[in-house]
Amino acid sequence: MARETPVFGVTEFVAYTNQTLEYAYPYVSIVGELANFKISKNKWVYFDIKDTESRVRCFGTVYMLASQLEDGMMVQIQGSPRLHPQFGFSLTVQQVQPVGEGAINRAAKLLEQKLEKEGLFDVARKRSVLYPPVKIGLITSAESAAYADFMKIISHRWGQLDIYLADVQVQGSEAPGQVAAALQALNQLPHSLDVIVMIRGGGSAEDLQAFSEESVVRAVAASRIPTVVAIGHENDVALAERAADVRASTPSNAAELLVPDKQQVAQYLEKNKRTLYQALESVVEYKKQQVKVYKDKLHESISQLFRQHNNALQQKQLLLHALNPEVVLQRGYALVRKDNQIIRSGLQLKKDDTIELQFKDSILMTNIIKIRRNDGKK
Amino acid sequence: MAKNNIDYQKLSTRLDEVLAKIQSADVSVDEAVALHKEGVELIAALEEYLKGAELKINKIKV
């Protein structure tokens, strides 16, 4: 008896097989090694998933790519098997992600390198933050200790703050979307903020993962408003922190960096009151000294002038005294007169002239007996 | 609503300038008197600002 097997046309067979596959494996998860990873026209993704003995072709779109992928990585895919009318058997992939710490770390490293190459972490991009700020955007979980610590420190240090709080998930699958949305919302507030602060406390690498997601990092880099980011503890560096304008080591540290300590400022102001006064005093004192110096100089100048005049006067007095005819007579000289004229030269006289001799104590009248020239001539 | 912060930065910067000038070597007595007065006023304004402890929290929807 001939067994009855159905006879299909090829297209029929393909359709039938696909129906069966859809029924049996509407959606299947497979773990294996990534190979031959290729992106075509920036839209279509092709790769193989394999193990030591088998290999299956995979196909998808770029929109399903959540992580950086690299040949050799262990990945888990979710997809549907299908027999393509032309290209044979393949899996249409809806999701693919690296699995195992090695692969996950590798993907993170690749993302970091990619973003670094694009310049998102460049120091030159980093802007300075208004100090102290007044309007602060805050992205955090309002129930977290990070939020409580931050608020405690910032309210203690400084008043005069307008805080705009975006309460979001800071871990889990919802977190990246909420954080990115919060960044956008805060950037679009009508009252322009001075700074956006993003904080979350310590946790495992998985807990902090949201802040190394590409969408979040790009949102931080794209923020028009300067960002201060503190994720986890001192040693945790999430990629969002690298893209931020200022990285704080912890949420508490963020509060310390953002605003001054009003107590310290008050002390500084108090000290400067004294400084101002002392500076004024010393200027006045210095000027007083200067005035005194000028006064002394003036005094000295005048005294000197006086002395000079006095000396000159004295000299003249002495001279005058010496030239006084009376004084000359005292010394024994005699004044000679003839006809009431003073005679200075004996050569003006002749023999028998009558002359008057004035001594200090008397006047003599006498006649010339003889004239003898000093130079010996007759 | 917190006071406009441009005051604080401007006042603070101006105070630093005043302090530097009044302590410099080439300031006249008249200038020193004026600087002292300005400095005292600036400090008073800054102290007043510090006293205003208005921390306001607004929740925004994401």
C-alpha cells in the first residue's frame, strides 16, 4: 500500500513551514556566540549565532541594538525562526544583548570608546557652573538616601535656592528612559535653570547601569544647561559622569561643590569688616606721616633760608663796620683834607699848602714842608 | 522665589575688588574713605543675603 505524503509546491512548502514554526516557536531565546556581525545601509543588521557545532543566521534592524556588539561576544537573542522564500532559514531577531560578565564588560568598554571618540567626554566641552546657583534642577529618586543626604547638606550650607525636582527611577529597566526624559524636561523649563544635578547613591554595577546607558549619556552631553553628576561612590565612574560638566564623587560632595558654606562666608565677611577698617586707618596714618614730613621739611627750609640771610647780613655788618671811617681812624689812620676836600694822593699837594689832618681825637692844621714820591722820581 | 542671584556674584566680586584696592600702595585718603564706605555697604548687603534662607522645592512631572 502506498503511503500518502502530501506533495507541496515550493512556495506552499515555505508558507506551511513558516506556519508551523510560528506555531511551535513564536518566540525563542537562544544563547550563543556572535559572529560575522554586519550592519548594512545603517539599517539592516546581519550576524550568525553559533556554538562549537552549529551556526544559525540572524537578521534584524539597528533599532533593536541596545548595546555595542562585537564578534566573539556571548549574546542572548530573542527572535522568531523563519524560512525565507529566497534566502533560506534565519532568525528574525527582536532583541539581542550581551550575556556573561565578560561580554557585558566588553560592550560597556566599546560604548565608552565610541563616545570618547565622538568627543563627548572632552575636557574642552565642560562648562563652568554659576557659583552659587539659584535655580537648580535635580534628577534623583526622592525616596533615596542620596536625595536625603544631598538636601540636608545643601540646605545647611546655603539658602536662597529654587530646586526643581524630577523624581525618577534610578535603577532597573525604566530608569534610562525616565532619566533621559527628566533631562529633557528640565532643559525645557521656562525659567531657565542655572544647573542640573543628577545623583544616585551606591549600588552594584547592575544598579548603576542606567547611568552608563547610551541614551542617558547622550542626554547629559546634549544638555544646554550645565550638569553636575554624582553616581555611586568615589570609585564608581558611570559614563554619564564623564559626559557631565562637573563630576562629583558622591551626592554629598555634589552639594559641597555647588554652594558655599554660609557660615564660612559669614566669617569671611566679618574678618573683612576689620580688614577694611584697618586698611583705611593705615592709609590715614601714612598720610599723616607724610604731612608731618612735609611740615618738617618746610620748617627746615625756612630756617635754613633765615640762617642764610642772617649770615649774609652779619657778613655785611662786619664789612660795614670795618669800612667805617671812624673805625679806620681808631686804628691810627688820619684823614687829609685841603679846602674841605679829602685828599687821597699826596701828589695833588705842593710845598707850603695848608692841609687839615683829622685824627681820631683831634684835627691838626699844617703846612707841607716836602713831598717825596714813593716811586723815587722827582 | 529666591532673590535674583546676580546680586550675590556681583556684590561678592566687587567686594574683592574693593579690598584689593584699599590695601594697595597707591590709594589716596579720599579714595580710601570712599572704598571703606562701599566695602562696608557691600558686606552688609551680603550678610543680609545670607540671612535669607529660602529653600524652595518644586516637583516637576517627567
